[in-house]
Amino acid sequence: MKNTRTRRLAMAVLAAAVVVPLSGCFTAFIPPKDGDADGGHTSKPQPTTTGTSADEFYAQELDWSSDDCPSGFECATARAPMNWDDPEAGEIELALIRKEAKGDPIGSLLVNPGGPGGSGYDFVAESLDYAVDTELKDNFDIVGFDPRGVGRSTAVTCYDDEQMDEYLYGLPKNTDVGSEEWIDEMTTSATDFGQACLDNTGPMLEFVNTVQSAKDLDLLRAVLGDDELYYLGYSYGTFLGATYAKLFPDKVGRLVLDGALDPSVSNFEVSKTQAVGFEDALSAFLEDCIDNNSECAFTGSVDDARETVIDLLDSVDKSPIKGDDGRMLGSSTLLTAIIMPLYSPNSWDYLNQMFADVMKGNSDYAFFFADQYNGRTESGKYKDNQTEAFMAYNCLDYTYDDDPESMAKEAKEIEKAAPVFGKFMTYGDIGCANWPFTDGADREEIHAEGADPIMVVGTTGDPATPYEWAESLAEQLDSGFLVTYEGEGHTAYNKGSQCVNDVVDEYLIKGTVPDDDPQCS
């Protein structure tokens, strides 16, 4: 079992709605729960066999309780079919957490932080003030949920902590990317990981995809007592929300899709566009660092600095840096560490410190950021299953082709478009082409004919979900309308722009649709 970068980076980085390293808010990268300082996997509910019809699932009543729930919240568990196409085949559990409205609630606002694999339960429990602002807390019951396969719900399980360390941080024997030997090594790693997921998760693994999850979302709407869905989805959560609108247009109430994913783009297009997005974010960071930071780790022009980053990534491949715990810092882990703080300009000072640290031969900062991204605690435990769930969803939400010639051709195109990040976001098809279930979904536009107005929010400098995707989704949706935030960082709502907050709040609370794109800043 060897490390493979096909695990997540090559597929793309769609995870966090709010990423402010060292500030205690990471959405999908949330700190350990109270009473679980070391994080780590806990006992997960398993699928059970029932003869329950879909109507019976919709008729269930939730048992809300503050017992075994974070202070100030109520928790409940919903039951859902393991497979909505065969509801009697078995059932799974979906974990919910609720913060009741301060006033008379309009209804329940379901919140998804992204991923796929991000825990909505943790997002609401530990980062409520980042998830929504005061206006929404006053007017809605805020409900976080772990989608199927994630966290406290019936979850995808693959590796233990030691195995996950090797999978995410281990160094490959062969570093000649694209060579036959390298592809063989990556294929073996991907096959072993997928088989472990099937062995440890069981039959539910086949049904961890966004269509099934969107049907779960409608079930949650119903058992929460709402005739229509009120929803705030960040990053990947926009794809979940758009899929819901496609399947249940008559149940769309008010949906905000912030940091949009274009549902029509292929896996290759995602990788290429995101590589360019992070390349642009790196350039913005380097320009700001050189111009405004007297302690910048870089000198010369932005082009000079980019070459320095490339050299640094090459150098840790040739001579990995040993961490305090014995792990070795190679290029894949360093790239993860670079990407993590690029999600938010608020983290750029820390990114500069990390670069300076690595240039001196120290890996502490790099492992800190990579660990935050991967959900790894200081003790070496993994506090969630975001990596496993990420792979499970993406492998069934896209189609893949691991033909070496096709991948080599695509790799050249990505590397040309993004000289720094490109080569690390290539050959991603290997991971999912060797997943236990290979009948992924073809990507297509989503129109959601007949749905009420749906808000799409896009940030012009978003590195993870580029602005062009928000433009595309807003245009695809028959009732979509675009709200632009002119700025840097991943997602826009509740990130400092009062303009964005006001437009989102007015829409969710009153149903107000602006006459034109407000072009917020």
C-alpha cells in the first residue's frame, strides 16, 4: 500500500466554505469535538435490512434531544433507504443537529459546508457563527446534517489511522510521473484503497453519490415539517443543491448556492480549471507578499517567485524533509499545505511563514497545514472520514478513463495551463477507474425547470470553484440568478462583505430577488 496523489488532489479540492487556518474555523477541517481531544474514528451506524417503503420513511417523526448533543443544540437521527431505487433493501442513518431560531422560525435552513465529505453537523455545532449570520439565526432553525457516507451518519470506512498516514503521506517508490512503473504503483494503491472501502463499508458504498444524497435531502425537508426546502450550500454543497432542484423543482423554496460547481464539466475540466484557479491564487499571494510584506520569503518578480515554488516542490521530492514525528515531507504533502491557506487571503501571512520554514529545511508548518486539510490531529488520529467520503462521492459522480495515452495527453494540457500546480493534478482518473463501482454519472447541465428563483453566489478570485462556474450554473438554471463578489478566497457569504450578506439574507428571509447582479465587494 503506497501513497497516491490520485486520492484527492488530482480529482480537485472542493471542500471548505470557510478556511482560516489558526483561527479555529475550517468547516470540513473542524477541530476535534468536545470530549474527543484526539479526534479519531468512532463507532459508526451500519446499514440495516428492512422492508420499509419510501412512504414510511417520509412518515417518520424525529426525536430531538439535547442529550449527548453539544450545549445549546438539539440532535436527532433520521432513517433513510440505503438505495432510494429499492427502499426495502435496507436503511441507513442520517445525523442531524439543530439550533432553534431566536424568533418565530420561517422554517428549517439546511446547511451543507461542502466536500464532498464535509460534516454539516460539525459545521453547525462548532462554527455556527461562520456558517450563518445573526439575521438567519433569528429567523430560521439552523440544521446541520451529515450526508450519507459522512461522519456521524452511516459512514464510508476504509483505513485505520496508520494506514491512512501511509496513504496520504507516504512517499511513492517511483517519482517519474506518467511512467509505466509509476502508473502501476498508483493503480495498486488505488485498487487497495477501494477494496478496503468496500470491505469496511459494505453494500452502502455503491449508493454513496449525490443523486441518492439529494433524495435524502428531500426526506429531511419533509420530516423537518417544511413544504419547501430552505438551503444554504457551499462549494460541493452547490452541486447537491442544484441536483435537488433538478429532482424536486416543485419543492424548491429558497436555495443559496455559494462557491458554485458547474455540474456540466467533466473530471478533466474540473482538474484543469482548478489547477488554473489555484495558480492564479498563488500569483495573487506572491504579488501581495512581494509588494506588501517586508518579511516575504520571496524576492524578485512574481515569475521569479513561482519558479522558486516549483524548485521547492522538486527539492522535497529529491530530498524529503523529516518531520518531528518521523513523517517525510514530499511534494504531494507540500502541495496540500500550499493549497490549504490559499482558500482565504486571511491566511496568506501564515502561508508566507510556511514557505520560509520549508526553505530553511523545517517541515512543521507544512505538516500543520496538510494535517488540517486531511483532518489529522497532533496525536496522529483522524477526526473524520472526509478523505474516504470524498473519494466515494467523486468516484460515482463522474466518469473516468485511465487509458495511459489519454491521461498523458490531458496531463500535458493541464501542465501547460498551470505550470506550478498542473503536474500534481494530473492522472486523477486512476483513483476512481479502480474503484469497486465504476458506473459513474455522466455530467450534464442542470436546468431545474419549474423551480422558484435560485441564488448562485460567485467570487471572482475563488481558487477552488472558479467564478466562471458560478456564471455557468446561474445561466443553466431556468430560475437562477447570479450574485457576484469581487474579491479573493473560496465562497463569499459571511466572509466580510456586508453587501453579500444583505442580499443573501433578504432572499432567504423575504424571498427578495435583486433586479440586477449587485456586484458586491
